[in-house]
Amino acid sequence: MPDFVMTPAHHSLRDEARAFARQSVSRQLLLDMDADKIRYPRQYIKALASSHLLGLRFPPEYGGRGLDWSDEVLALEEIGVLGASLACLYSLPSIVGEALYRFGSAEQKEKYLTPIIAGELTVAEALTEPRGGSDFFGATATLKREGEFYILNGQKRFIVGAEGADLFLVYARSNPDISTHKAISALLVERSDGLEVQHVYGLMGARGGGTGRVYFRDVKVPVKNLIGQEHGGYEVFNQMMIPERMTSAAGALGLARAALEIAARYADRRKAFRQKIREFEGVSFKVAESLTRLDAARALVHETARIIDATDSSSYVRRMVSEAKKFATETAWAVVNDSMQVMGGIGYTNVYPIERLLRDARLMTIWTGTNEIMNLVIQHEYYQELLSNPPSARDVETDAVNSDVEGEKIFE
């Protein structure tokens, strides 16, 4: 966001997050995470908490700052320059915290939300299963109630933060007899006997974030750890998709910006045929296209942030959040690709971090709901809006010479 449209408070927060990314995260941490020498950077979470950057949107009574979505996406763009893993780990308190804040009891908020924001309790969200992630209702992990406990069985995979998480937000099937939105429950599961995390994935990118497979074998979970209502996981899921997808979108902005700046500076210094390569249209036009895409994505993300704060229209918010996630992550992928092309062969090596950012960017179009699922949501919510409201603007369909010719407009 340009300086001249930011408020003083925005300036201050942006500068805080920017200073954290510049000064509090070592180059060696990034290298070790990418080499899988570090599987979960717990100290990074503690450093974020010490800088009072976790849980920005939550009220001060829980340790947050009571800020809005515009603030959170501003901070996340700055953290996004560090890559997908650290941006995601930064976002998890916001994602899991959303479920706690919106649906949790006072006891749950005190016991869990406050220490999460303080960096004392690390979290992960366990939704995706081996049989699928987009098919939310196809969950096969099961909950069976026995007195004041649920018995949880099943497994989840591709769970970011799993290796270091103290607490998991888990979606599981609590009603085995139906396959609709009333079959799933959400609950908080502490790391305990019967819960096993395995580091089984060699990831293309986004390494070092503790991604793993989680097994639940007769795990006893107190009924009081249920989030919201029994069989009410669908409502929790829909609300959590706001921070899950918005944080993906905002983090993608930072990642793309970092790649573009590296490539643009390189093009200003690198010479070929006795001139700077940025003076060639083949290079400079890629920079121009990338910058235009990035500015458009940023505008969409920030507009969506304002919409979330301004309306209770869940359908419209769902559409805009899906648009922001899809457009920002596809923009990041395109921008990093073009940044590598601008730099040529050296961009494909580990002399520059472009290749790491490219590997990270690829995942962003897949996680938190594939961009194909985003398209599905976008068109569905648009049609709901279009067909449920009578036209109020000019009927442009009639502005054709033969618009009223009988027998020409046939639909079946």
C-alpha cells in the first residue's frame, strides 16, 4: 500500500512488521528451514509474540490489539517476504484464534486464546485427510461420545505446524448416519497419548513449517473442548475460511513483491549488448506486467479486508475472500515466474532466492482451498446474488436493434 494513502497507525504497524522481518529473522534460519535442518521454528513464534505481532485482530483482553483486517493484511505482506512457511506459521494463531474467538466459550478463550497470542501455546489446524481436502464433508476421522469425553480416531495430512503444535483444531465426523453439513464437529485437541505426528513429506517448497501427518488413535478429548455446537463444524469451517484464505492472499503479496524487487534491481545492474537489460522491452515489459498484476492484487486484497470489516453479508464476503485468495496467489506465481525469466539462468540457481520463492508460490494456489475451488465458490455466490435481486441498473440487454424480435432468444 502506498505511503500516502496509509494512516499514521498503518505506517506504524507496517514499519513494525517490516522491522521484524528485516531484523528478527536470520538468513540462517531461512536456509536451515529450506534444507529441512529445522522442522519447526518455535523461537520464531515466540519472537513474533514478544513483538506483539500475533493475534492483531483480537481484543486486548486476550493479548491482541483490537485491530481490523486492513491492519492484518498490511502486516502479513511484510511477513510474506520471508516465504510461505513463516507467513503461514504467523497466520495460524489468527486462523485457529478465529474459531476460538467466534465460537469458543469464555473458559476456552481464557485457557487457549490468550496463551496462543502470547506465543506460549502453538497451534495447527487439522482438516485435510488422505482421501481429500476440498471434500470437507468427506471427512473420515470420527468422534464418538462416551460420557464427558469424545473418542477421536482417524488421520489428517499436510498439516502445517503439526510437528511443533501443542494444540490442534480438528474437524471430525460426529454424525455417522448423514453426509451433509450436520455431520461434522470441530474441537480442540491437545497433544497427548494416542496423538502421533509423523514427518513424512519431502516438500517441493514451504519447508521447515512442521508439515506432517497426524494420527489419532482412541484419543480422549473432553466434551468441553468442542468448538461451537455438536455437529456444527460447518459453521466454524466457513468462518475460519476467511482468515485462512485472506492470510494466504496477503502473504502472497509479500512473496511476489520480494521476487519482483530482486529481479528489477538485477535488470538495472545487469548489462548485455552494452546496455542495461531493463532497457530491452522483453525485460522491462515483464517488470511492468508484474507490477501491474501485483498492484491489482494488493488493491483487491485490501478492498476485501475493508468489506469483511464492514458487512455481515456472509455470501458477499465469501465471494470476495475467494477472489482475493485466487487472484493474489495466481499473481504471485506469475510474478515470481517472470522474475526468474528476467534474471535468466542465474535466477534458476541458489545464488538468488527466486527459486525458493517459486517453489513456495506454487503451493499457494493449492492450499487453503485450491484455486479451482475458489472459482466454484466465486461463481456460486455471484449467481446467488445476481438471480435473487431484481435488476436496478439499466437493462443493457435491450440495447440491440433486434432485441425484441420474437423467436430469436431461445433458451431451451
